[in-house]
Amino acid sequence: MKIIDWVVKKKTQPDEGVCISKCFAERYNEEEEVRTWNSDPAFRKILDPLNAGDNLKARKEAEALVRDFHDFADIYVWWVKSLLNERNCNEAKRVLHVGLSKSKQKYPLLNLMGEVEWRLGSLSEAIYWWIQGLMGQQTVRGFGGEVGAYLYLYHIAEILGLSSLAAQLRERVDFISPGKIRLSPVATNSLATLVRASDTKQIEKALRMVETRYFAPSPRVDPSSQQDDEIPELIRLAQDNSAGYDAREKAIQRLAEVGDSRAIGPLMQIYNTELHLIRLDANDAVDKIRARGE
């Protein structure tokens, strides 16, 4: 089990609380990104020193390479990680803002911005960025392949006793990364301290909106059925462009039949990125799911 740990600074100013309308204002659009950490040998110039603890060299290499890869989010992520290793949160925020204005992918930077704000002790800002990150991840294949905002919002929901949402967020974390990534007890305690010192009513309201918008099944779905269990696998198959059209079409049709709103984001990603008939199937399924929820 991989555990993520953070040391959070004590905030000197009172937290103004979560702004609900701000959280759900869709400001960032995800673009398709085919590059990965090993797409270019030049990336090792950053990764090798970063993994070796040489943050200064990693930072300098990132600053140099970003000129050629200005729209690749991972460059900014690695750069920021080197800054955070040196506790330079202000510079990390500056780099993330630059990355958000240029990169194709936004959610890795949005999630990391949330972590920076958490480290600075500003829970309301952290929640804003994590919700923005989740909204982005909901639109990309496989939910972006990283646990990101789902992990942090899961722990917050659990702290607040929002058991249903916590279970669904935890399921999403384990769907993305079967290794069961969790925050460490130290990090969880720090997060709990911030939660209890904040306006929990506003936080709960924001999280319940996340649940309603992205996780709540249609009220017409029979709760005694086993349909919920098949949703992640159906989504995975629908998004698998290496699978045959017939298999993907059947998965999409089944998602439309079940009517679970969790499928809307992934189906819209298919509609926005695919170039053949499957995109129309996905759009039709979204219309049916939304109609069932009305």
C-alpha cells in the first residue's frame, strides 16, 4: 500500500470558507495528451536528479526544457515537486499558474495546486482546486490515470462522516490505482485538523454537490441490484479504443440502460475525442442517462 504524506503549515489567517459557486465554475478544459514521462529521453534530465534528491538540478533542467515542451503538464509537475521539496510554495504556485495557462492537461496541475494550498494551510482553496481537478479528470479516459483529487476528497468526506461519498471516492481511487494509495496517518490527522477548524457546513455542501453531480446513481436504479458493481468495468471497456466496436457499443448501451451519472463524464470524453460512430453512441447514452435523472 502506497501512502502519501504531507507536512502542513499552520495558517495564520482565518479561512474564509469554501465558495460553492467558485468551486463548480468550469474554468479549465482538458485537451488530449498522448505524451508520457518516457516519451522523450530529455525528460530524464529532470527525473533523474529529482529522484536522486537533487532538487536544484531538477528545477534548472525543468526551467530549460519547458521552452520546448511548454504545453506538457508533466514538466510543470516535476518542476513544482522540486520546489516543494525545498518548501518553496510561493514559487510552486507561480509555476502552476503558468502551466495552467499553457499545458494541454490541466488536472495534474489543478490537483497539485490543491496540495500546495493544503500545505499552506488553506483548506478552502485546496478544496476549490481539488474539485476543479476532479471535474477535469471526469472528462478524460480512465479518469486521467492518477488518484489526484479523488484521494484527498475521499479522506475529507471520511473525516466528515459522509460515508456514501467516501466509499465512492475510495472506489474511484482503487479503480485508478489498484495498489490502494492512501494518505499516511500523519497527513490524515493534519487534514482532519484543518477540516475541524473550517466551516464544515460549507465543505459538506460542496462535497454533496460533488456526489450529486458525479457519483449519485439515478433514483430509478434498483438499489438491491448489482448494477453499481459493473459500472467501473463498463466505463473501462467503453473507453478502450483497442477493443472492438461491437464490444464498446454494448458497454455504452448498458451504461445508458443503468442510468448511472458516473458514466456521463467518461462518455462525454469519448464523444469529444473519438472520430467515428462510437462518439455518437456515447452522446446518445449521455442523453438517456440525463433523461432518467430528470
